[in-house]
Amino acid sequence: MKLTHTILSKHPTRYHSFPDVVKTLSGRLIAVFRDADGHVANESRLMITHSDDCGKTWSVPTVLDPICGHMPRISLLPDGTVVILDDGAPPNHPQGKLPHVRTRLFRSSDNGDTFTGSILDPGTNRDVPECPTFAPDRILPLSDTEWITLGQVRLGRISCKHSFVNFVYRTTDGGKTWNVEEIASCDLIRKVTEPSMTRLPDGRILALYRDNQAGSPSLWNTADADGTNWTQLRTAPFCGQRPTAGFLSDGRLFVTYRKTDRPYGTAAWIGTPEQLAAGNNTGEFMLMPAEQGIGLGDMGYSGWVETEPGVIYAVYHHADEPGHSYIRGVRIGLD
């Protein structure tokens, strides 16, 4: 296995984090991430950059949304449309005049050269949000106009005594309006967050989640092909936060994540669904170890895409000094 690292974006005073990446039909890689003043931000922007040489070099990042950005996910629809879903999560200052939730959907039909954006309606603050409002997953299309995604909602107090429910959000009009359809996962003991869905070879859906307790294994379950009838949660063979899951062209499952057991860092796991179910950890390997003295929050959020059979390009955020994070990429040659 060969790893080749690249820096996508680094700034001496800004905190860059929460990246994701997609490959367009032309082969272009598009990465999206948050630019902010810190991990817990007072102000933030949503940024975008692209590469036309498989991640060797990247364009100068440009601003996609100047008002706020948080934890974007980027997806490619079958017709080639690039879709970005970002929860926004506006901080208190100077964005306090904005609605508490500002989930946005951005689309590009020209290979990522231009994007148009719309703000999704969360409904009233007394009900379950009508659109994904925190840590939404990538979009999984079921047809041209019917898509699903997962999004988490906090239950209970805003202190340590709370839990999360992960809802299935569905749209039947191409992302204009959304509805809560199913509960994908909820556990009153474990704080199940940051979901990531992918389609199994047999057509069912597999979802992985972060257990918010550092050092705890990731969790997973499955659903029918349309995102209904979810199974009970099971533990994964790795301790990974914000897992990003998908299947490679050779049929193996690939997951990247922030590794929260020693040695800390950004890591990946590769194996079969059977190895996942069996708790087989032999497929784990490190993408980038944590720097000494760096907290877990300042590393490891990631996204990836297979650029060609046996070659993966992953993006992740990484700090080389406390409180300063930047976006890196790594080309992973599996052979």
C-alpha cells in the first residue's frame, strides 16, 4: 500500500475543517470544507476547491457561502449533478440574526464550475425539523427526484444528559422539500451521531455511526433498499468518529474516520461486510497519525472517493499545532 499526501488548503490564522470530496463524471475531484476562526466557531464560511489531475494539485479555494458553513457533504447524482448539503450551524456571533438553523443545498450541473444554492425549511422550533439540520449524510438517490439522507437531532437537555436520534430524511421533489420518514437509530445510553450510509451489494443500505464517547467502537446497522425497517445497532471493529463509508469497485467496504483509540490519528478500515459483522480489525490502517499534543477535535474528519480501481483519494483535516487545522489529501494505492 502506498500513501501520497497533499495539502489542499492551509492558512496561518484560520481553522479549516470538516472536508468531503467527490469525483465528477469528467474525473474532476471537488472538495468542500469549512473555514472558521476555531473548532467551535464564532464565524465561518463554506469553501470549495477542485483538482483536474486526480488530487496532485488543487485550485485556490473559493467561497461557496460567505455567511456560514459547518459540516458539508458532497454527492454525485447519476445524471452528473453535484449536490452539496450543509447544515450551516450558525454560531452566535456575528451571525445571531440568522435563523438558528440554516441548512443549504447547493447544485452544479456544469462539472462544479458554478453552483446555485437554496435554504431548506426546518419547520417550527416545536417540532422535529423537517429537513436535516445537524451533521447530514451524503445524499443517496433512489430515483431522479427521490433521495434520502440521514441527519441527527439532539434529544433532551443541552448538557451531558442528552442523546441523539438519527432520522431518515426523504425528498420526492429533488431536494426542494424534505420529510422525516423513519428512525434509523437511537440509543438512550450511547450518543449515536454523524451517520454515513452506503448501499450494500445486495441492495440493502448499510449505515455507520460515531459513538460520541471517545475510544468507543463505531456502530452500524442496515435497512431495506428504500431506507425503511432498520436493524438494531451493532459494534464495528474500529473506534472511529465521523465514519465515511462506501464500497470499492472490487466489492470491499472502505471506511475512513478519526481514530479515537491509540494510536490516535486519521485512519481507514477495509474489508468485507462479513468481516465487519465478525468484528475483524485486521483491515485497519493509519492514514495520518496525530501530532503530539493535538486534541482529537483537531483531526480526522474525512471524506473519500475511488478515483480508479484500487486507488482512493481521501481528504481530512489535521492540526500540526493546537487550535490550528488545515485540509490535507492522501492518495491511497491499495496494490
